[in-house]
Amino acid sequence: MSVRQSLLAILDQAPCYGYQLRTEFDRRTGSTWPLNVGQIYNTLDRLERDGLVEKGDVDEHGHVYWQITDAGTAEVRVWLDSPVQRGHGTRDELAIKLAVAATLPGVDVAGIIQTQRRASLAQLQELNRAKYAGANPDGPEELAWSLVVDSMIFAAEAEVRWLDHTEQRLALHPEHAMTLQLSTDKPKRGRPAKAEASA
């Protein structure tokens, strides 16, 4: 999730001060990814350094209003017009945990999967029971909230399906066949050579 671009997109609507940006971000994401004010100001400092925002007026309460620059507006347009690129490799903690656990001797991988499945199903049930708590159940804030919650529901459902799939795949292999002993080959110092991409 890009906090940087999200804050820029909000500033593209009108100048805001830090806490106001936090509130506007929460309104647009259903408060599902709460940001602290320090994170907001750190992001604003980097955006200013990059020439995408600048400090503007200060009100009677001492709030500094940040405003977007032309370069910032251009970056918002590029962000909104571009697809989100998922990483090619996975850094998903659960996938890595199960991949490593499946190759270790004496590890109850089925037990790990069952524990995770219970947690994932509990999260899914909690998300399905979630109700919008805002003032206007038919307004734009409810729509933003429901879009984020729907995405989390679909992700939780996919995780449960992946756990089922993983359990089935592992059941096809005897435990001793999956154990991966430590290699006796001594790795060379330095970074491994990159594999050549096939043409």
C-alpha cells in the first residue's frame, strides 16, 4: 500500500495539515490501515525533499498546511493511471514459513497448517461480521470502507484455499522424502551469480 501516493492524492484535492491528512486517509480506507501522525510527517518531509509538496499557510492554531506542487499532481496522475505491480518473488511470511517447515526434519507441518487455518477462518468470520460504524451507511465513506473490507475478505478466502491446496500437496509426499538436509557444499563468498534469463 502506498501511503506516499495516497497522501499526495488527498493533497491534490486541497491543502491539508498533518493530522487532517491522517483523518482523510482513515476516511478513505475505512481506518483499516491506521497511520500515526509521525508517519504522516515523515512522509511529508520526503515528499517535500522530492519537490512534490511544499509548506503553505499556517492557521491561527499553528497548523502548517501542505500543498501539492505541479510535479506532485503529475505523480498522482501516473499512480492512478498505472496498474499495481506485484512483486515477482514472494515475501509472504506464511508461504516462507510453510516452505521452510516442510523441509525440516521432525516438524509437524500438518499441525502448522491446522493452526493457521483456524486463525485464518477466525479472521474471515470476523471480517464477514464487520459492520460499518459511520454516520451514513449509504455514503462515500461506507463505500470506501466496504471496498477495503471486501479485499481483505477475498484475501482471507484465498489464504484458506491455499492452505487446503498446500495440505493436499504435502499429503502426497512421505515425511522422510521432504526433509532437506543441510548442504555439505561450501558456498563461495559474495553474492551468488544471477541466472541468465532464457530468451
